[in-house]
Amino acid sequence: MRELYIAAYGLNHPQWLGVYYPEGMPEEWRLDFYANRFRALLLPEGEEPEGLEELDDDFALFREEGGEVRGVDGTVPAVSRLRGPLEPMALRRAIEALVEGEGTALLVIEGEGEAAPDIATLEAAQQIAGLLGVW
């Protein structure tokens, strides 16, 4: 069974202001705020948030470079990208399929078009993975 990480695609989404990030939160606090709730993040190419060097060792940071996803430690995970709000059964099926095999697995929650990743979907994916015993 693969080690599973569940991550948002990107960190700085204007749609998260006042909805996920509290109003007035400085941009340099966003990574720490996110890392207190989630344990992985996929950074799009060129996105460099402040505070990367201050992350806890158990936080998994992945980068997208040239269309390839790698962990900052060089890990090349099996990746599944899901878009938009999803029903629990769709998340469950995606998680069960992704953890088959060996190595590292990364479930990435993306937004539809210009929309931000759905926080409720990220939270639901974590809960489902926990109930399945794979996270």
C-alpha cells in the first residue's frame, strides 16, 4: 500500500480570502495556516510562498516542474488529480485506487477553471482516507 498525501494545488487563491483564510491575514502567514490543517501541498511551477523553510518535517511539499510532480526530497509520487467539489463515493474510489501499489501517492484537489480548490473536498478526502485506514 502506498503512503498517501492529500494536497491542494497551490496556496494563494483569491477565492480563499475571507472564506478559508481570515480577512486581513498577511500573505506570509498563509502557508503556516494551511499547514496546521493539511499535511501536504502541491506548488504550481513558479509559486514560492514565504515560510517554506519553517515547515514541520512531517509536512510534505511537492512541486510541479515541467509537467512533472516531485517531492522536495526527490520523491516521484503516483498522482491523481481531482477537480471541483466531489461526492464522498467518488473520493473513496479515487483514494482506494491510488493507494494500490508501493511508494508514495499524492491526491491533488484542484479547482475548476479559475476556481480555487474546494476546502470541503480536501477535508472530506482526509476524513475518508482516515476511515479507510490509509492516512
